[in-house]
Amino acid sequence: MCQEDNVNAQFEHRLAALDRGDNSRLLRYIRRGIEKESLRITPQGRLAQTPHPAALGSALTHASITTDYSEALLEFITDAGTELEQTLDELDRIHRFVYPRIGDELLWTSSMPCVLEKDEDIPVARYGDSNVARMKTIYRIGLGHRYGRLMQTIAGLHYNFSLDDDFWEWLRAETANTLTLQDFKTEQYFALIRNFHRHAWLLVYLFGASPALCGSFVAGRAHGLQPLGAGTLHAPWGTSLRMGDLGYQSNAQRSIDIPYNSLGDYVGALQRAITEAHPDYQRLGVRDGDQWRQLSASLLQIENEFYATIRPKRVTRSGESPRRALQERGVEYIEVRCLDLDPFEPIGIARPTARFLDAFLLFCLLHQSPASDAPARRLARENLLTVVNRGREPGLHLAQADGASVELRQLGLRMLEDIAAIGVLLDRARNGVEYRDSIAAQRLKLEQSGLTPSARVLEALRAGEGSFFRFAMAQSRLHREHFLARPLDDVSRAQFERLAVESLDAQRAIERADTIPFETYLANYYAQ
């Protein structure tokens, strides 16, 4: 039996087992959370220079409204819940709370940033005077020195996904696995991640929405993009420039090779990257007198600096590093990080997109996932970049492990057959048809590339004199009016206002509780 037959045999066996009796109910309680980034901009389309509004609460301690790299880069975080409608509604309500509190500013609807000229025009996020706040800010200062602040203004949407213990108990029994439940979950989440890397190109094709950008973003850099009009550059067949060499990439990070074959492999690779000095960063220096330039001279300052398309995650305790949390308590959920903001959706993601993500991630979980080696990881990366830059090119082929190549459209439609079979079970678990409809919509995108978000963006740009800036500004204004026209009800508004006040109180309490010098705090963190 060939390897492909083995892969299909496992999938067919697990699918049939889920199809028996009422086992599909185990898919009813998928837990999801969404993290969505958006730049605050002025009415003229420039990056906002104002500090994080106090009316939104503390960016350090607020559970739902914080900042990412810059003071101007807002991040909205939903609770993790089992009802997708509630998750999307929460994201909508966060927007409706924020908009009346940012004056005449807007939230930029696209992943690639607005007109930017100089790194020094991008304000680094500030979190107060506590040790944890200083660490967060110095980490960002370090990112600016290492990669440039411009790169840090790219925005995306992260999709957090997990299955409940009833599902894992069932699958462990179905596979006669003797590991503890947590170790089994961790093993299976890593299997999901390996398959995700093999197939993530499909998500980039279907949902990539950044085929163009402002020329100011690549000023002075080699890029290979073509002019479109009014200061705009684009990749004619591109899908998500954010995910390519112009986005979250660096020569230093390309030296990090994480196999994802086990938790030990993953944590060990991160540990080495965080503790081993890198020559470029040693030359940069950690401090210049009293001014910190970065947290350390290692390849990575902390785990979050590693820009992955997907991450294994575990909620951390106060002061705990992510790698220690994973090492001690295993994987709790996975975080999908390759999604562009959808500029046609006010909250940045459409419901059918989320439904498809559920089915796609289960596809990655249920299929056999062999251990990955360096050539396999390079192949997956090369296919991803091919789709980033040329995904809608007619007749485009993707390389396969056996040295052959398969047309993207054919490969994608073949995958959708299995994903559709999972969708049937997901719909049965919910007594609905949303998964069926979402998967059918993605099939149409494979058959007609003009239906993809990236093609729609370029079509809109060409209809508006080819200007990325004008398109994104128009969408930002539309979405601003969409939220302002729907004020929050009194109960929701009062709840958000209370959370804002409580977060400010919590920040002050953290600052009062600090009793050790920052250098000691940092040393304790790295000693974990």
C-alpha cells in the first residue's frame, strides 16, 4: 500500500467512526476565539500619532481591547466560545464600543498599511511603568531595530481553535492510544499543525486579500511588484503579499527550522533561538547607556518574535513564558495566523470563512500526518510562497513530495472533497447547512479565481484609478459609518465602560506591586 493510500485509509476510518450513531455530536463544541488587528488612521489616511485612548482602558490589562506593535495598532480579542455567532457578535460589539471613542479617526480595513514614510513616524506601544509593561515595550523597540517598524504595521486576523475533552476522549479510545489525555491532545495538535503547513496554501488562495500595497511600503527595497496606478504596486496574480517576503520575514528567522514533530522538538528549538546569541543582534547591542535597544542579542527575544503561520498555544500564568506553559501543561489550542483582514467585511472576517476554517482544521487533524523533515518543510514553504505571489495564475502547478507537480485547481478540488465530507458531519452536529454552503462557495473560487478576495480587491482598484490608498480609505469610511450607525445598547456599553475602568485599576495595581529591578525581572523570565 502506498503512502497516499495509508493517509486516505486513516482519514476514511476516522470519518466513518464520526459518522456512526451520534458521534458527530462531538463536533458540536468546537471552541473559537478571534484576535483582529487594525491600524488607527487620521481622516487623511495617515497613521494616528495619538496615544491609545484612555476611554478604551489599559492596553496592558484589558482582555478585549489592547495594542500590538504600535500605539496605533489596535487589537481586538474575543472570548473563546462554542457558538460562532456569539464570537462574531462580540467582535462586532467591540468595534461599536471603540468607534465613538476614537474621535474622527478610522480603522484601516486592509492588512497592508496606509501611507507611511519613516520608521520614526510609527509610535511604539506603551503599557505603563511596571516591569511587565517595560518588557513589552522594549521587546517592540527591539523588533523595530531588527526588522524596521514599517513591517510591524501589517495587520492580520488570528483564529484560535480547539476541541473539547469529550472529542479527545473519544478519539483516544477510537485509536486505542495509551497516552494520558493531555499528552494525546498535544500529540494530535502537533499532527494538525504539520498538515496545516502542508496545506496552508489553500487558505492563502481562498482568503488572501492583499495583492497590492502603497509604494511607500517598499520604498528603497527590491520587490518585483508591478505598478498599477496612483502610487500603487501589485502582483497581478498575487493573493496575500502580507504572507510573502515583503511581510513578516527576515534573513535571521529563515535560519530557524522547527520540525513540529513533538512538543520537545518545538520547545527545544525555541529555547535555542531564545538563548543563543546572533551576530547581527550582538552588533546592535542590548543597551545604549540607560536606553534599552532590545531585550537580548539572541535570535529571538521571546517566543512571539517567531513569525509562524500557526502556533501551538497554552494560556500562560502571570510572568510565565509560553514555552514553559506548553512544556508543563501541553497544548491547549492552536492559533491560525495566515489570514488577511477581509476589506469587504466590517469586522474583518465573514461567517462562511470561519465555518470553512473549522472544516479545514478538522481535515488537517483527521488525516494522517507523517513526521516532517527539512526537505518537506522547504517544499511546504515554497508552495506557500508560490500561491502568495502567483496563486491565481491560470494553470499554476504546485510541487509534490514525489517530485511531480499538480495543478493548484485540481489539488484544491481534491482536498475539498474530503473537507466537504467533514462539512456534512459538522452540519449534522448543528442541524444546519452553513458548512455545506461555505464549502460550496470555496469550490467556486477554485473554479473561478475572479471570485477570490484578492481578485475582487484588484478589480475594485482598477475601477478606482488603480489606487490602493483610495480603495482602502473608501472601505474604511464605509465601515466607520456601519458601526457608528449602530450604537451599543445601554447594557453592553456599560459593561465595556466597566471593563475599561477595571483594566486601568489593574494596571495601577501591577505597578504598585513591583518590588524588584527590571533587570532582575528580565533575568527571572529568561531563567524559566
